[in-house]
Amino acid sequence: MNAMLAAAVVSGGCTGSPPPETQADGAVDNYHGETVADPYRWLEGNDAPERAGAPRDTALDTRIRTWSEAQNVRTRAVLDAVPGRAALETRLRELYKTDSLSSPTVRGGRHFYFRRRGAESNAVLFTRDSASAPERELLNVNKLYPDGRTTLAWTSVSHEGTLVAFGLFKSGDENTTLRVLDAATGKWLPDTISGKAGGVSWLPEAKAFIYRKLADIKNPYSGQIFYHRLGDAPAADRLIFEQYKTGPLAHTWGPSARLDRTGRYLLLSYATSTVGNDLWVCDFQDWLATGKLKRTTISEGVDAVFHGDIRDGKTLFLFTTDGAPRGRIFKISLASPQRSAWREIVPQHPTAVLGGFSTAKDFLSLVWKENALRRIELRDFEGGSPRTLELPGIGSPGLATDPETNDAYLSFSSLNVPPSVYHVALDTGKRSLYFRPAYAVESDRFTVVQHFFRSKDGVRIPLFIAHRKDIKLDGSAPAVLYGYGGFGIGMSPAFVAGALPWLEAGGVYAIAGLRGGDEFGEPWHRAGMLGQKQNVFDDFIAAAEWLVTERYTTPAKLGIRGGSNGGLLTGAALAQRPELFGAVNVAVPLLDMLRYQHFLMARYWVPEYGDSARSADYRWLRAYSPYHHIKDGVKYPAVFLEAGENDARVHPLHARKMAARLQHATASDPQKSPVLLWVDFDSGHGSGKSFEMQIRDTADVWLFFARQLGLKF
């Protein structure tokens, strides 16, 4: 049957004929007295919890692989036939080949930064021995691994700037291996630590560091913190702390840790949910001497965020949302860390959200978000003398500081402004250009505006919109609306190179600041999680309706786009309001919300979404789970689902099952409004792609929208 399925797709795909009928099975579950059908359970494969402990069914693996490859053949046939691919890919290559540069990290006077040039699949780590010294290429995975599928996931530079720890993974699996190189010579040290290793924090003199890894790479809930001396075998590393094995906190992200610059203190954090963590301060030198980790509690059992920075081995600057859902900062003497001795130096703002802070030699740098726009403020270490840092315009700023100097680096971009980097002297506020890419972008051709609209329940929601200045807002423009709405991750008007050809061709691009993000603080996040998750979908649907009402577009010309939690968003919007959209992109999504928690690391997200094993949670999950709300005979718009076979976060089963269900259910003409699935067998949650794969995948999304919404490249 599988061979026949593939053959049918190959023969019919070029003409846009319907996909072959996917075989359904009779799986039915009972949730708290209700029966729920799951007709495509077999597409979960060997990772289904019911198969735990059973021998691997290789025939099932082959069956799913054959089915996925057949879907890919049909998707390629449809998308490759869209006019304009050559022109679009040419423009995307021109944009993606433009040099980009990160803000530098300065350690021991040496500068470290990432530069991406031309058709490189990955950014390259460069260094300068001083601000004015010539740059040297330090780590280039493009040369080491020419197929482009090895990713440099993270770096950590020692305080002296002499050594760099870094993590590599392949084909998007995020299973990082930790390595170390000498910054002067580029030579790799023999130290090699596997097991999704990262979170490196160096001790002074660069002879040792702490790091996080998994005890079992197959168990994402097995986090451990280790101490490693350079030159030692990983088996000799000393365990500092590990994830709880039982109880309600056994399936969170677990522990993470960071040393202060003196190496005296360890800040140990343990994730209790997606909105909170416990935090302790430990005398690390005492642990080295005795092997006993004595934890001084900063906060434990409080449903809030706590993170901090220790200066000079004496003072903890602590950010928290405890008692301040928009954030505040305390100054704590480590000699007297009890709560009664904390001093509040940055109180909660009446309206703005404190997104975090960093320290320079003489300043605290605060990131505020007000009305979904970011600004950066400098204060002294008592929280006084506030001064707002001048920005180049309305956009997305970030400030990289160094605790040892007052030199900082400002990164800035907007929807129509490519990312640039500026050197800022914090004591004077003087700003000078450090790097600006030579993008062939006529920023003045576009307008970027912010609007607010009312959601279903009357809540005011921010919306950023970009388009060419000369287009007519008479409802004739194709438009794409993007959203995320979860985990306290907010939206801001940052540059998206892949969307630029869409804007140049006359399309509208909009970004909605939905509940579930951080636009208005932790209450905004909590208003879009657990039993309030429907608010996020209502906000997104209201944004789409506003774009139509304000004559930016029409439903037939409106597309929506989202990935991961944003894929859940677009999947839910599709299921709830199919008539409102002309095209829907659902990337690396969560869609079966009754079984999601059984796969990969998804139990991390139970505090965000809930667990169908609990009756109260089941009720709200069942009310919106996209896979379970697809109905036979409904005219669904065109849908493009994307999945990564090596995804370590969201299992590809969600996209597979949704594609099968939609292809069976839709009453739309499959030639005009196809349901397409692309399973990338060489990538994960969007990472691990070569330059040409990135071009192909970006072009696929925008050609899909162009085909369905009537835009020509």
C-alpha cells in the first residue's frame, strides 16, 4: 500500500490532484468519561507512549517514512510550480549573502563576535586582540563541516579572554557536544563533553568551569550541573547538583547555574514552571573544599521569576516579578541575604515592563517595554540618576555591556531597517557606528506603523504593520499576519530579511503582540496560558478581522504564519475560523494538545498549557486542541505544514496527524486550496540547515502565500 501511495502522489502531484487517502486507524481514548477519536494515531510511530518498552517496529518506521516522503513529493510539485521562484530565490540570496555582525563580547580586552558572510550556512566566530587590532577567524564550522548541517549552538568566553568553550550539534538535533579552543591560536583542546552540554560558566584563570548536561540524552528531564577541570576526562567531573527525580518538579527544565566573576559564589536556579523558579546562593569555594553544597535561599516555592548578577563577590542585584508583575530590582548584601535586608532600588513602573538588566562598570542597564516598544535606561547602582539611552528610531534595541568597562554595544533593527551595531560610551552617551550591513534595502520605500485594536473581550492589543508607502489600502493587498503568544515571549518590530521580498512586491506584513507574551508584564503572559489560552487565539483572530475592517486586505488575501507555539496559534485559528483566511502556514507546531505531553521534552510545557490527565485541564485543552476540531466537509483554506524529523522539542507527529486529518476533512478544491506537508529529514526545530536549504525553505513559505493570496514575485 505504501508504494502505491507514493506512486499516486508522484503521478498526480504535478497537476495539483488531491493527496491519496491516508489510512485511518480506530484509536479511541477515554478522557474523564468522554471518548475521543484519534484516527491517525499510527503517525506517532514508535514514540507513542503505548509502545514504551516494546521492541522497535521497523516496519512502522518505514511506513511513516514512505508516507512522509510521498507528502514531500506532492508539496514539491505544488510549490516548485509557482511562478517566480527563480526571481525570489535570487533576491533572497542577495539578502542572505549580506554580511551581518553581532555585538562583540569583550573579555580581557579581546573582542569576540560573530560575522556571517556571503553564502555561509553558519556565522563565524571572529576575534580581535583589541578594539583596533585586525580581526582573526577563530571558529568556522562552514569550513570544518561543509555540508552546512553542523550548528555552532553557543559560546562562552573565559573572563581573561584566553579560552572559548562552545557547543556543536548536527542536523538540528540540538544534542550539543562541548569543546574548548585557545583564543590566541585557535587550537582545540582535547576536552570533549557530550550529552547536550552547555551553560558553561568559567572560574578565574580559565582552568575550570561548570556546565549543564543531561544524564541520559534520551531523557530531557535528567539535567545535571558538573564541575570540570581542563584536561580531566568527563568521567572525573564532579557532580554539583541534579534534577529532582520524583515529585512535581521532576519534569521541568530543572537546574541551571552560574558563577560570579570571583569564583566565590554560585547562583543556582531551578525552574519550577514557565513563570517561576527557585534561586539559591552557594559558597562555591566551600563546595570545592568539602564536597557539600550549602544553599542559602533567595527564594523557594514562590510562583515568580528570580534572576540576578553578583558584583565584586559582595552584592547580588536581583530581578524579580514577585510582588511586582512588571518587574523590579533589589540590591542584596551577600553577608546578609535574608529577605528582610533586601533593598529595592528599582521599583515596579506604573505602566512599563522591566524586561531585564545588565551591569557595566558604573551603571545598571535596564530594558523597559512600554506599549510593546523597548527603550534602554541607565541608572547608578543605587537605582538613581535615570537616563534614557538615545535610539536610532522605533525598533528592537539590545545593549551588550561589560562589568569591567563603561563601553557598551547597541544592536538595533526595525521591520524596514537591517540590524546595525553601535559603540556607546555609557558615561557620556556618545554613540558611534560600529557596523552597518550593506543591505540592498531601500528603507524609505516602506512605512512601519503601530496600531492598537480591541480583542473579543475588549482588551487592547498592539499590532505592528509594514508595507510599501505607495500601496493602496483598499482591501486589495495580500497580507500576512504573524503571531506567537506564549511563554512570556513578546513581539517587537525587528528586521526579517526573508519577508523583505514580500514587502517589495506589494504585500503587507503584520505582527501582533498577543496575550501570552510579555508586552504588558507577567499578567499579560498569564492571561494567555492554561485555562486562558483561548484569549491568545481570540486576539489573533481579532487582529485578522481588524486588518480586514481597516481595508488592509480581505479574507481571501489574508495569510497567517506561526511556528512552534505559534504553530499551535495558527492551527487553532485555522480550526476556529477557516473562512477568515486564504492561506495558513503552520511550522514545527503543537497540534494534538491531548497527547503532546508524552513526547520529547514537552512535559516542560505542562505549566504553560496543562495536562489532559487532569480533568480541569482536559476541559480547556479539549476545547481548543486544533487536531480535534477539524471537521469533515468544511472548506478549509490552503495550509502549509512544516516539520523537522530531528526536532528535539516538538515531535513531527503533530504536523503529520494534522495534515492527514485536514486532507481527509476539507471540502475545498485540492488544486486551488491544497493541504501540504513538508517533513525536513535533515533538520530539527528550524535549525541545522545549510545556506541553500534556508533559501529553499524561506522561498517555499512565501511562494505558498504568493500562490494562494495573489502576489507575484
